[in-house]
Amino acid sequence: MSSHREAPEISMDPVADSTDLYAFVSPDQPNTITLIANYIPLQAPAGGPNFYQFGDDVRYAIHIDNDGDGKADVTYRFTFHNRLRDPETFLYNTGPITALNSTNWNTRQFYSVHRFSDEGGTRTELGKNLACPPCNIGPLSTPNYDKLAAAAVHDLGHGIRVFAGQRAEGFYVDLGAIFDLGDLRPFENLHNQYGMNVFSGPAPGVNATNQLNVHSIAIQVPTRELVQEVASGESDPKSVIGVWTTASRQAASVFDAERGKTVSSGPFRQVSRLGNPLINEVIIALGDKDRWNALPPVDDKQFAHYYAHPGLAAALPSLYPGVFPNLAALVKSGKARADLEAILLTGIPSGIIPGFQNSTGPVLSDMLRLNTAIPPSGSPNILGLIGGDLAGFPNGRRVFDDIVTVELRAVAGLTFALVDPSFTPDSAASAVTDGLTSTSVKAPYLNTFPYLGVPYSGFDNPS
């Protein structure tokens, strides 16, 4: 995932680990914005007998900043609770689950949705006792899973729809190559600085998340509900929102043997957050990762040096000797990466990319920024902005966007010329990739809400 196991503490708490965040103008409902927050990384589909579910002791939230101060103006909070039909069986289900109220389904999960505005001062209940779908167990237990999951898309009225449950992992990444000292398979013939003849030459990427599942919280909301006022066009600063997701836990948890469950107490504290993809995983240094997860975006000025001087940019020239000479010179010069600061911490101001801006102003804050006035693309490009598609990452993020390649190329210097025309990117900067595309995902993305594909079946999964 773009933020899987990204910090020491949260890697031990997958139920609260925010793995991916998406925000985009809905392609089939362009007057709405779809927000998707994924949790619980790297789920093996054959996960019985205790299949995956959201934490009933975790507060999950998606936050929206619409005035550029790095603070939430609108928050959607999701809280979950479980209902056990028969505590005397070890089974998740005792027969086929053909409906969300099936008596064969033993371990069911439900949730409530609340909207907070005025920096948390106004709370509105949008829905309660909303059913999650079961996990996709297999053809006997969950026949016609598509229909079963579709029944878990809930219409809350006023143009708002929600879904919370298992989905196919839509993020593709060659984790094995990236964390093997950046041994990107398409460039293995260049990766010989250790003098070891162990590489057979360029090879396709290997999708480490292939046929794994994730748990998604998705909400589709009319644009007017998220912005200060409907913008006059894409050049209007009011068109831009910043989005991030969090998970919070209470300060103390104790197992109550008499009740047979863990009881939590004390104030809720944030333990995970995610705005732009791959930030805590790759940009923030190890000693600050847990602290970054616990803070709101408005406090991100203290982490700005990691964006201005990313460790990966310094590592690429040594990992690939002679391949990135201009990047090496840029790193040696000590110049701050104003391009990455703009893309990730303030948004891109007008005048840098013709016909585009998604700036939220001068406050440094890591948020996924979306210009809500830019319509969905009729011919989407998975490389988003660097591929000429103004509706794609880093203008929000769609489920199929190739954020690994986009961020690799940006860190490699491809975007620095936008802020310093005297800089010439290395030719490799426009070619670097982990060798994957959206076709590396086996489960097809959906054309309608909730857009991520049907989760892989435990019975049918080769693992």
C-alpha cells in the first residue's frame, strides 16, 4: 500500500493503519466528490476463521480543509460495532450468506457516520446501523458477491452515499524491488555499483499487492458540501480542498475477562494519518514517523526539511551511478526542492502548469489537494499531471493513478524545472518506474461507486 507499515508503532496495529487515500471528482456523478480511505493492509483473502473487519474501538475519519489553514472544516467520522449471533460456534458463517441480514452470517459489522463542521463544533448524524458486507470467503459461503456488496452501498439522502467493507487492493507497487535498495527491475542492468553480477537485465515489475484485499471507507458527497462556496472555475482558489484521513484510539485498553472483551477508556488520540501517498513511508525519517502520524497537517512546517531535501533524491545517484548526474549536482548544491514543497505541502500555484492550480495557500500542510472545478478526464492517463491529465494525481488521486511512478520521477528531478528553468532533468528522470501499470491489478476497477474492485475470494485465491 502507499502507506503500509509506514511507521514502527502503526505497523503493529494494522486495524488502525491508513494505507491509501483517494479524492476525485466522481466520473459518473461529476457534481460529487468521492473520498476513499483504506485500512488494514496486505489482507490475504483466505483469512479464516477470523476474517478481517474494522476495529470497533477505532475512530476513523476523513477530513476536509476548504480555507487553506491546514485544519479540518468538514470531517466525516465512522465508528463501527459488531454483532455476534452465536458465540458457541467458531464459524464466521454457518451457511451461504445471500443477504446482509442472512441468519447464516454469524459475525456482522455495522457503523455510524457523523459529519462535523465548524472545526468540530457542529455534529450531524448522517446514518447509523449501516451494514458492512461480509468478506469474500468463497463460492459456497458468499455466492453472487457482487450483488451482496452492492447492497452495502447506502444512500443517506441529500446526494450522499457510503460504503464500508472489503475491496480488492487497487494500489500497485513493486515493494520487493523498492525496498531492496531501490533495485527497480526495469533498470537492473544499470544497478551494478556493488560489482556483483547478479542481475539478468531489465525485467517487468512484480506487483507485491497482487490479489490482496483491503478494507475501504468510501463516501460520495455533493461538491457543495465540501467547499466554502461553489467555485466560478478552476482558477478560483475556492475550488480547491485539502483532504486527509486519520484513525484514533483511546489512551488505555484493558481486557475484561468477565465480559470477554477489551474495554477502552480515556481520551481518543490520533495514531495514524495519511494525505499524500508514500510520505510517511518514504519521505519522513524513521525517528519522526510515529510523531508525524500523531499530528495534524497544520503542524507540518516542522517536517518541511524532509520534503525540501528528500533522502531518496540523495540516494538515487549512488544507487544508479552515472545515471542521474544532474540530480546528483542538484543534491550537492543544497538547493531546496521547491517543486516537491509546492506539490506536497502547499499545492501548485497558477502559472506553473498552464490552465491548472490546486494551491491552498502558504500554510505548509501535507494534504491530498483536489481542484473540484476540474472535470473528470474523458481519456484518463495513469500518470496524472505529468502525463498531461489535469484530473489526475497530484490533483487529488484516482484509484488507478500510478502514484509510484509519478513520485519517483518527481523526486528524481523531473518537476524541478517547473520552478527552476535553468535545471535540466536527467533523461532517466522521465523513464524511472517500478515497471507496473493499472493493468497489474487483476480485479477490474469499477466505473461506479465505490470504484475499487470486488475483493478476491479466499477459496479462489492462489495463495
